Amino acid sequence: VPTGSCSTGLAFRAEVWAPRDSVSRQAARQGLRRDWSCRAGYKRVTLPGLLLVVAMASFVTEVLAHSGRLEKEDLCTRISRLTQRVEEIKGEVCSMISKKYSEFLPSMQSAQDLVTQVDKLSDDIDLLKSRIESEVRRDLHVSTAEFTDLKQQLERDSVVLSLLRQLHEFSTAIEEYNCALAEKKYVTAAQRLEEAQICLKLLKSRKCFDLKILKSLSMELTIQKQNILYHLGEEWQKLIVWKFPPSKDTSNLESCLQTELHLCTEPSQKEEKTPVPPISCVLLAFSLLGELHTKLKSFGQMLLKYILRPLASCPSLFAVIESQPNIIIIRFESVMTDLEHPSPSEVFAKIRLVLEVVQKQLLDLPLVADVENEKTCKIVLAEMLGDMIWEDLSECLIKNCLVYSIPTNSSKLQQYEEIIQSTEEFENALKEMRFLKGNTTDLLKYARNINSHFANKKCQDVIVAARNLMTSEIHNTVKITPASKISVPDLPSPAEGDKLQVQKVSTTQYNDVMNLEPENTLDQHSFSLPTCRISESVKKLMELAYQTLLEATTSSDQCAVQLFYSVRNIFHLFHDVVPTYHKENLQKLPQLAAIHLNNCMYIAHHLLTLGHQFRLRLAPILCDGTTTFVDLVPGFRRLGTECFLAQMRAQKGELLERLSSARNFSNMDDEDNYSAASKAVRQVLHQLKRLGIVWQDVLPVNIYCKAMGTLLSTTISEIIGRITALEDISTEDGDRLYSLCKTVMDEGPQVFAPLSEENKNKKYQEEVPVYVPKWMPFKELMIMLQASLQEIGDRWADGKGPLAAAFSSSEVKALIRALFQNTERRAAALAKIK
């Protein structure tokens, strides 16, 4: 607006109202006066400031127009550029101001005023710079937020697009699968189903996807997989057909003969609208679906159960291969044979024939229908089936063939090499058919380890045979005499190069020793077992022990050690089995108890020298003092003795029980009492006679006499004790007691009949006092029952007579008081008994 005049004739005043807070700090600092008026809340801006604002407005417009590119550049770089640009504009403005002032304000010559104006302009520039920076930051934040939103939107759109693409692929795969399945293109159908499975896995990996849709897709995929498996199963049943008898019992020969396996080589196309796929396509489809292993395993188990195992276990069965149009039939035929177990070589040939047919018709098929599916190229069906059935098949061959082919005699071990060779050839043939892989299998290892198997089988057979003998009847006996010997071949003499050299005595030394022999020599049977009866099974058991040790002398070291300890195990087994298995009979039957005693003594007798006889002919490891059985002798003696003593105690108990019915031999004048006592004595004698007959010709004579003498002595001791305990014996009682004792005295010796020949038993009956310790006291008791006081005194003979040897003084006095009345003569007689 015009303000007045100046030297130029015109004066202008340019004013721009701006907010007061932007007043120059520089002007305030210098204390310059503003002579123009200001509206409230605003400050005045001069023309240079106005020009600067106009220039900066265009700059800001340009900056904002390009603000979209700031998100791609570094903020510090942009601010630096802006600062540089501001400085440039500041210079331009300053030069422009100087020019303008020189034109319009020539009166302002003062340098101080110019400086003041420049400082003010500088403050305005700083303020504008801060505003520009603020605007840039704000626009930068807005642009970044917009970019982030757009990026997230793009990601969501990409996910949706990917899901839609995968759903489309899943749908396409299912449609192509249905078309292929309808045309019986099972390999293609399986591949499309596999693609759908992959799409479903990708969809499941998207956590944001709808679970209901996933469940529906999974259910659809499962249904379609079961559908194709059903159709493949039907095709499999057409290509591989089993025919069984009604029972399906493979252990029955008749059932085996009715079992057949039909393998379809070329499917018939007559009745089918669509071509029937070959078996290789069916197997490949199973492989793509992951069901090939299960299908082959099921087939392998049936092949093993109904074809291979019967061939391995039944020697009369043979496999017959019959060819018909488009079909191969495997069936059985039977041939009469005397073999109890099949020969390994024949079994190997029969099984090899069956596996060759199966491998050619079923397993040697191309499984590559699509070059894209590389994993199918690696499938070897023969290896798969071999891995599934070989372990069971080899175990079956071992248990049903090789075990029974192991020789039972070391002399036949050389012949077993043929079986080892046939086993190796069988495995090589299976490797060529790719049923087997690797170097050595358990079957060949078993066949080659013949020495160990021979020793194990021999030991097992020995133990089984020994146990059968131990559990057989004991009462089947044979008579053993001092001249009896074990029926085994004579042991060979150790030759040069044997495991242990035998020291030989020179002829000269031998003759010198012979000269030292005493004139009175022992009988040749001095150390022999006395005549008795033992169980036939025990005699065979001892022969088995000798035969086994004889076998060990010609066996390898390992086998010899096993056989030796098997013999020791025989005797340990006897010690445990026989008393337990025959426990009841040994307790109830006295004859078996006597036989068991003889058996134990017989075994102990041989154990004394058994190890010594073989010591120089066994393996060196056994020749260091371990080849002995002497340590077992006390146990066997104790085993037999304890059993027989238990039977003796049982017999004593029965005798005492029968005597308990004699009513203590009191009041014999009573007929009932006498009858009961007489009956008890008769029963006791009858029991002893019966026991003597049972043990007759069984026990050795000395054992028999000791046993019968002990039992008869027990009976007599009981009678003596009962009679001496009586307080009153009348004359009639004494007579009847004497009669009872006379019966025992007359018939007691008759129980001593150890031999079956009666005329040979007299010697033992006359020697009754030797075997019955109470025989003489019993005689003295009988004498006292009939003697007078004088005779009793004479037999006492001041404690030196036979009566004093049989009874004590108190027992004699008690008898005198019971037999005689109280008189002076009795008192005198009692006085002599001291």
C-alpha cells in the first residue's frame, strides 16, 4: 500500500500477516524496533520474506509431488538433499533481495539494515525447513502404511489364488482318476490318486484353510482309495487263485493233496467289456498305493503254510507243476516211502521247483509303466517276498529236515558233507532268483556247524534216553552177580600220538613187581557188587553212560567235553528225577524201596572207577583230574540208604501198631485178652514173613538179614518190654505168655529166607542170634516164665550168668515180683539179685 513519498517519488510498504510465533528470533536478539502496527496474533513479513515463501511453496509442491518415491530412498539422504537445496534457495533469495532492495529502496544504504534483513530471512528459512521436514515425515508414514496394507492384501490374494489352484488340481486329479478307473487303467488311476494326495497334504499345511472342507476332501480321498483297492483285490483274486479242501488242515495228508495254487499267465478277455490288465499293472498299482508289501506278505504266508511247509515236513509229498492254457497249476502228489523224515536234498529240490515257478510267473515281471515314476524301477518282487518268508522258511527247513539229518554217531559225520554241499547249492539257486541277498544265511551256518550240532543232538538224545529210562517201571529187574559186566565194547588201547601218553612199565620191572605179590591174594570178586536185583532200566542207564563216554573218546575236543558232562548230568538227573517221579511207590511198596537201594548202590559202585577207565582216552582238557565221578558216590549211597531206611521206619511202625492190639499182654487168663494177644503176634509174624518174601532174592544177603533181623528184634523188644512191665503174672498167665513167646521163637527164624532156594536158607536161619540182638534176652524171658526161683538164681549166677547178660537186676527183680508171691523164698531170691 502507498505509505508516503521518498527520494524516488514513490514509497511502498509490503506487508504479509503471519502468525506471531514465527517472529524472527534474530530481530528480537538485536532489539530492532518495528514501526509498523501489527494485528493481534500476527506479525508482519517483509517483501523478501514473501518472495521466499512463494519460492518455497513451489519447492514444497515439487517435493510433495515426488513424495511417493521417498519410500524407496533413504530418509537421511533425502533430508541432506533438502538441506542443500534450501541453502541454494537461500543464496538465490539473498541475491534477489539485494537486487530488489537496490532497485526499490536506495535510501537503505546502511549495512546494518541489510544484515538485519538477511538474519530475518534466515530465520524464516529455518522455520520453513522445519515445516518441510515435518510434512515429509508425515507423508512418508502415510505412504509406508499404505504400502504395508497393499502388500498384505497381495499376500492374501496370493494365498487364495494358490488354494484355488490346489483345489482345482485336486478336482482334476479325482476326475482323471475316475476316468482311468472306469477303463481299468489302474496304474494311471493310482498315479492320479497319488497326485490328489499330494494336493491334500499341501492344503492341510495351510492353517487358515477351512477344516470342514479338508475333512470332506480327506473323506473323498479315502473312499476313492478303498474303491481302487477293492477293484485291484478283485483283479488279484482272478490272477492268483487258491483252492483248498473244506477243512484247510495242512497237517492232514489228504487235505494237502486237495490244495492247489493257480497262477493266471494271460487274463481272458472274452467276457470283459474293457481289457483286463496284466498282473504287472496290478502289482504296480498296489505299489503306488503303498499296499504291495501287504499283498505280497499275505501271499507269502499262504505259500509258506500251504505249499512250502508241507513239502519240508512230509517225505511222501511232491510238488507237481501243470500247465494249462493261460494258467499254471501247482499241486501235490504222494509217493509211498519208509522215511520218517524227508531228506534235506530232496526237500531243497522240491522247494526250489515251486519257487522257480512263482518267480517266473509272478515275481519276474516289469513294474515300470511310467518313466516319470522312478521309484518303481527299484522294486524287486523276489527280494520283497524273500525278505518276508525266508526267516520262517529257513527255520522250518532246520526243524523238519536238517535236525533229523544230523548223525547220531561220529563215524557218520563225514557223510554229512553232502548235505552241506546241497544246502549251499540251494541257497545259490535262490540268490540267482533274487530271493536271497548277502553271503551266508542262518540255514547254511546251521548246516556247516555240524560238530556243534552233533554234540548238542547227541547230548540231548542221551539226556532224553536217560530220562525215559528213569521214568520207566522200577519193578522190571535183572539179576546182578559179581561176575556181571557192562555190555559195551572193550576200550581201545591208547596209541602213539594220543592226547595223553600212557606210561609203560618195562618187562623187567614188571617181573620184579610180580615177585613181590603175596602168597595169599584176595578173591577176584572182593570188590565186586554182591548178588542182587536191580532195575533193568538202571542197567541200561549205566550202559548208556559207558557208550556215551566211549563215543567221546573218538570225538572232537569240544564234543568230548560236552559228552562227558552229559554223562555227569545223567547222574544228577537221576538224583533229582527218580525220588520225585517214583515217590509214592517208593513209600508204599517195600520191594521197590529195596530195588531202589540196589540201583543206587549199583550206580555208586560203577562211579568209583568210571572216570578212571576213560581218563587216558578223552580230550586233553579233561585229563587234568576232572574226569572223575567219585564225588557223586556219597550222594548216591545216601539217596538209596535214606529211601530204604524210610521204608524200614514205616515197617517198624506197622509192626508196633499191630502189637498195640495185644492189650499189653496182661490178664492172659481172660480168653479175649489172650485171643487179642495171639492174633497180634500172628499178624506180626505174617507181616515179617511177607516182607521176607518181597525182599527175597532182591536185596543182597547181608542187607536182607540185617533188615529182617532189625525188624524182628524190634518186635521182640516190644514184647519183652510189655511183659517185663507187668506187675502181676499168674501161673496161667505165665503159661500163656510162654506159649506166645514160643510161637515167636519157633516161627521167627523162618522169616530169614534171603534166597529163593529153601535149602540154602538154613544157614541164615541158624544165625538168627547174629542178626537179632534181642534174641537171647527173649530166650531168657521164656525161661523165666517157666522157671523156679532156684533156677532163676542159678541163671543169674551172681551177675555172671546168661540172665544177667540179658536183663538188668531191676528188670529181673520186677519179673520175680510179678511171677511169685511174697514169701521168704522170694525175698531170699531177690536178695541174691544185685
